[in-house]
Amino acid sequence: MNNNENSDGVFSQSANHKQEDKPIQMHHLLLDYSSPSGLKAGMEYTGYRDRTSQHFTEKKERKESDFIAKSRQEINQYRLFADNSHPIESWTLTYGAQYLYAADHSAQKYDGGTGQNNMDSKLKEYTANVYAGFQKSMGEKLSLSASLTGEYYRLADVGEWTIFPALEATYSISPSHIMQLSFSSDKAYPTYWELHGGISYLNGYAELHGNPLLKPYREYSGQLSYILKSKYILTAFYQYMKDYSAQLPYQAPDRLALIYQSLNFDYKQMAGLNLIIPFNIARPLESRLTLNGFYDKVKSAHFHDLSFKKDRLVFYSRLDNTINISSKPAIKLEITGAYITKNIQGPAELSPIWNVDAGIKWTFWRDMAELRLKGSDLFNTWMPDMTMKHSSQNLRMNMIPDSRSITVSLTLRLGDATPSDKKIDTSRFGTK
């Protein structure tokens, strides 16, 4: 990875070059065991290494800067788990436990600067949970599953207990009319690098700050869906995120600096309706329309030295189209368009955005091979501008990015082999 950013303005002129000193390394080992009785147990190890360097030069009135910042991250993550299930008449009882331990050693050293932003710290994170649940079918119309998970989470000297309930129910009024109810709860964890509190520079004005006080936030979601003829779906949903966190810009009151930092809010909540309508206008054309309207609200009593409460009614629409160009050979054209109205992100407002994606897919070799060409955000419009006018903050960011991309992919399916559904979660890794 090599990244160059040049900034030129009346305040400062800067050049920022970032590169990987060594290739990112990740090692993953999974050992698991499944018994005929339903017991599943195992252990998992993930090792991650990341090293980058940043060469930053800046010129501005009465001040010049020239330094190299070297960053590194070393993470060792271990997981032990065991799950079991037992059929009891018309019930199925499930239960299990897991223990997760992560050790993170991260450092950041500035050569050529004052050294005041040097950082070398270690974090140890412990997560243990146990769960129990059941599944039951009540005749041909109603099926029900529920579970309860208890978790103990500890980072450094701070520990927390959390309970996560979950529920799913499906009721078939008739083959053409189905109701589904679900409730779930989860926790979102910050990246390890943010928790060390390091400081890096994007240009002469913008800085990126970590936050050692950042904590995970809890997410509770519920939805009720009505499915008509197995294709039309109307869903009412509600989502509440306690201690929700987001990385937002903030203009420092004591100096000319724009600080990006992830902070915990009091909460974020969303409630709305989602409608999916598949339809066919002409024989070779298959379309699906998605309409989503929701109410978004967020509140924070401590956003740096400010407080805010903001809400917005948002509308989102998406149209997916598939055109069957040919059956033999099997070639399909895919065109998708989406639009979203004004939205909010903390105390800031985001402008409306829209996009168009297009691609072509060729399926061959007895449906075991697929060649796909796709262009994303063809008109470069899927990036909002940001405005923040709140208390002492008066910020407007007009983004001029290039989010367009072209991808080519070839997929082969050999025999009955299916890709593993086990994905390694790397969302918390990296020095970015």
C-alpha cells in the first residue's frame, strides 16, 4: 500500500506519503471437532502484523515540519469454544460457551519531530460468554427459536457484564401469507489502534486522534415482516444503539486544527419501514424495487466540549434490473440505481447522494463457471458533502473524490464443493 496526499492553501502546504514497510502478515489456525452427538468444540488462533511509515513535510508561515512517523501493530488473538444441542421431543436445546483473549502491542515513533506524540503501549482484552437457547415447531404454522447470552468483557482494568437476548418467530397464515418476527442484540467493538490514543497527521490542518476511553456500543434490533406470495416483503424495523460511536471532525477551539476522533454518544436510534417489490415489465427484464423510509435520531451530552441532539427523516430507494441478453450462452446485464435523501452523522448533515452500477455476467461450463465485469458508481456521485453548523462549529466539506471502480472476477465451482462460510474478522486490525 502506497498513498500520497498533497495539500496546498493559504494556511499551509504539505506533502504526506504513507507506505507499508513490510507486507501485512496474518496467520490463522482453526482446529475444531464435531461429534455425532452434536458436540462442537475447538480452538482458533489469529496473528496479525502491520508496519507502516509516514513521511510528512509542511511549510507554513513561521513554521516548517519534516518528520517520519513509523507505526507498528502486533496482535495475537486466541479463542476457545464449545457448542452442543439436544433434541427433546419437539424441542431442540442449544447451549455453549467461548473464551476470547487478545494481546495487542502497538507503537508509533516520530523521527525528526519533538517526540511528544510517540506511543508504545500494550493492551489485553478478555471476552467470555455462555449461552442457552431452544428451537421448537408448533404444528405446521408456527416455529420459534430464542436464546440468551451472558458476556463478561474486560479491557485493561475495566470490566463489564452484558446480557444479549435473541428471538425469532415465523407464523404461516397460509402458503401465500407469512409473518416473521425477530429481535437481536449485539455489541460493536472499536479498532485496537484507536484504543491506544496515538496521533497522526493527514495534512497541515487535519489530524487523526485515537481515544483510549472509547468503549464498545450495544445494539438492539427488532423487525416485523409480512411476506406475500414469497416475494413481496414489507418490514417494520427499530434499532437502538447505546453508547454509539462514530469518527467525526471537530474544529479545535485553541488552534487551527481539524481533529478526527471516534467518540461515544449517548445513543443512536432508527425506526422505519422497508418495502421490496419484484416486478417484470418485459419478458427479458427482471426488476426489484426497494423503498426505505426511516427516522434517525442521535444524542450526545459530551461531544468534545459540546452537546447535541439531532434527528432527520430519511428516504432511500434502490432499483435492481437484470436483463437476460441470451440463454445460450447465458449472458445477463445488471444495472442498479440508488438514491438517498439528506441524512445526519452526529451533529453534521450529509447531502443527498445517488449512484449507478452496471455489469455483465456470463455463466458457462455447465453453470460451474461465472465471469463477471462490473463498474461501480459510474458517475462518481456516491459521496456526500458534509455541513456542521452547531455551537462554535461552522464546517463545510465539499468532497471531490473518485469512488468509481471496475472489477473483473472469475468464479469456478468444482463438483459439490461449496465455499466455507467461515470468515476471518479483520475489522479491528490495522494502523489506519
